[in-house]
Amino acid sequence: MWYTIWKYRYHIFCFGRFIMKIGFDSEKYLEEQSKYILERINGRQCERLYLEFGGKLVQDKHAARVLPGFDENAKIKLLARMKEQAEIIIPIYAGDIIGGKTRADYGITYDLEVMRLIDTFRKYDLSINSVVITRYEDSPAVNQFITKLERRGIRTYKHYFTKGYPTDVDTIVSEEGYGANPYIEVTKPLVVVNGPGPGSGKLATCLSQLYHENKRGISARYAKFETFPIWNLPLKHPVNIAYEAATVDLKDVNMIDNFHLEHYGQMAVNYNRDLEMFPVVKRIIEKITGTEAEYNSPTDMGVNRVGFCITDDEACREAACQEIIRRYLIARVDFKKGVISAESLERAKLLMDEVGKTVYDRPCVRPALDYVETKRQLDPERFQNVVAMAMELPDGTMVTGRSSHLMVAGAALILNALRHLCGIPEELLLVSEEVLGTMQHLKTDILKRDRSTLSLEEVLSALTISATVNPVAETAIEKLPLLAGCRAHCTAILSGADAQIFHDLRIDTTCEAEFSTNNLYLG
């Protein structure tokens, strides 16, 4: 039989059962956050609030990992509660369209991410006002994107590079600066500005609109929504350090908000870019309104209440430390692929050292490495290029799987996990050997693929086919959702296709920074 289950009882003893402790109250967060945002609109008889929304509005898996109990879709649900008052503007930087900038988490370009965001907002019945091309350039790629949106009924606007930005405030706040941009026609009291990623032009869009609203005699305000860093947690709290680990490529650094400390005598945490930009933003707002700015610090600008909804600080600390380890392992792979610099990798390592952790504090790392080492000691020639994966199941059992001529390590791992969850004895097959053989025949003899080894998706397809005639396979498929939230580690870099399936199964997967083959294209 090509797969076996291995139980690492040592890990069960050391790390206990894989039951994540809840440390965050999502329902309280929704109540408190929506109330606080509405207070910003109503508090000073404001007719309109422009809310710059940073981070992910949907599927915020980072927040869910470091704040166990956080609903990864909490922010979009928050806006859905206020949908009668809210509409959404989506800015995207023209240079990101031209350069084909890609989101690492979804593997799609920023222009496609805009379309995905629109579909998501519509699913929650939220009003899409328009898409804004910031720092517009007359480029075929940009113009084609605009045409594509407009032919699907999406309004688009072109905003240009702001003359005088960032130092010449008099020029910025003039007809030559923000005045050169068209006014985006809005109707609702809350305007959420959310982009496909960093540098999309969210702040510039908000300030440009403030200028035009003021010219029209409309009382408008600006506020910022950023989940991380959490301003009312200590600077060196693991949850805040995890934010730095997540943004090593952006060189974000958490700092004490000196403006807040000086004005209020209260410690608050912010990050370097907001602190650097605050004096400029404050002067621009004062120039637009003709009055002293209402904000005395970058923290004042924020509306984030997430820190008030933590219910178990220790649980969040533990989860954040796991995230910091995870980010370091990802950084090693990204460096190997040439995606990040050596400086970013070193920064990720220093952050992990700062919380006193190593990669072996991620329970599934050592079993995967030990499995490979054991196999190579038994038969160095046969197992020289073997790849293994390990995963901790909800009951604390550590399951492994290895690559073979038949299937990749990830596929063997999932079959082993399902076998354990179902309590299936080894003599009962989950997948028909005939089905697997037929699929390999299709790959090599008909489609003429170079490799006959079945991917994770192909093995899951084989399992599904087997389920039509095999009740055991049908039972196993029903157990797949139980793997959500499990942590797994692979001794080689996963293929993009396998990585996507693990993502879809909601399994938190990391890898060693080693390629499974020397082939540059197929590898």
C-alpha cells in the first residue's frame, strides 16, 4: 500500500490537543466597530465621512490567525450592517496595471483583484460607486482596463499625479493639484475607499474628494481603518510583531506614536509610514478646511476597535508567535524564488528571534524533516529525492505522507488524514487502484505529460470518482472540512496547483526552501 499513518506521540504529549483557544469576540467587534464609525459621521455634524480602508475587507486570514476567534469576513459584514449609509470607491494605481503587479495570496494581478472585490461587495449587497485610476498614464493596458469596466457598467475616473505633492501644500490644495482631478459623484454619508493592495492611492483619493466637497460647501471628514498594528496593545506584543513579520517586504516598522504621546500623554502604537505622513496630511486637511485639524496624531485618525475585543491575551500571544514562525518560513521560500531581498529575509528571522521562537516551535516541522531523514537512512538511493509532509490533526495526531511514483506528498498526506479521521483500517482502499492507474495513463500516454505522478487535485478527483461506488471513499470526502485550520509542513516547495488546493481546504501550509526537482520550468 502506498500510504501509511505515522503517529508522533511525543508531539501529542508536548503540544497537547489541536484545539485552538478562542481569544477574540467577533460579535462584540461588529457591534463596537459599527457604532464607533457612525459616531465619527454624526459626532461633529459631518455630512460625509471618507473612510480609508486598509488591509483585506474579505478573507482576512492574517487577522484570523493571530486573533483566534476573529471572523475573517468580519469587516465586510461590518460594512454590510451599514450598507444603507455606505458606498465604495476602489482606487488602483495605473503603474500596477501596467506592471502586472500580483497579489501573493491569490496569485492574481491587481486589475483582476479589483474585479474580484466588486463581485464580493455585490454579494454582500454593498453599493459600488466607481473605480479610480490613480496617477493615470495613457497606456494601452490601462485604457483597456477602463474600457472593460465601463462596458460592464462600472463608472471609472482618472486621477493624475498631484502637482506639488508632498511638500508644496499650497499647490496640492489648489486647482492645479487636487482640483485637476474630477470630482467623484457620491451620495451616501459613508464613503469607503478600499484598493487591491498597498500603494493603490487610497489616501490621495480621500484627500482629493475632501477638497472637492469643501469647494461645494459640504462638510466632509477623513478617517482611517487599519486593523494592524493594534494601537492599544504594547509595541512588542506578539500580535503587533506579527504585523511587522507580515510586511517585511514593505519595510513597515511599528513605532510609538510620538504625536499621541506628546499631546495626550498616552502610549499608542502606529507604524512608520503613517507617522512620517501625518504632518503632511494634517497640513493638507487644515488647508482644505481653513480650520485647525481635528486630529492631533495618526492614532486619532483611526477608527480601529479590535484591541477592545480581545478576550484571552495569552491565546492571542500564542497564535501570533505561530504566525511569526509561519511568516519566516514563507520568507525563506520567497527568498529562494527571488521574490524578496536578503534584507527582508533577515528581518523576518530577527522578528522570530525577538519572540524567542524557532521553526521547530511549529509542531509539524520536525516530523516532516524527521520522516525524510529516516527514509534516507534506510535506503539512501531510493529515497534521495523523497518529499514528505506532516500535519497535526484536530485530535493531536501527527500524520505524514510522502511522495512516490503514484502521487505527490500532499496527496498522500490528505489520504492518510482522512483515513485516520474515518477510522478506516489499512486493508480498505480509499481510492480504487484502477482509477489511479487510468488517470496516470491519461497523463502520460494520451496527454503526453512529462510526469505521471498525480497531483493533490487529481487524487481528490479520483477519490470523488471512487465515492460513487465506494461508501468508504464517500465517508472520507465528508471529513475533508474537518481539516480546516490544521497546520502542515512540506520538506519541499509545493507546486502552485497543490498550494492552491491546500489554501482552498483552509489548511495552513508551510514549506522548506527547497525545490522538489532541478527542472527550472516544471519545478
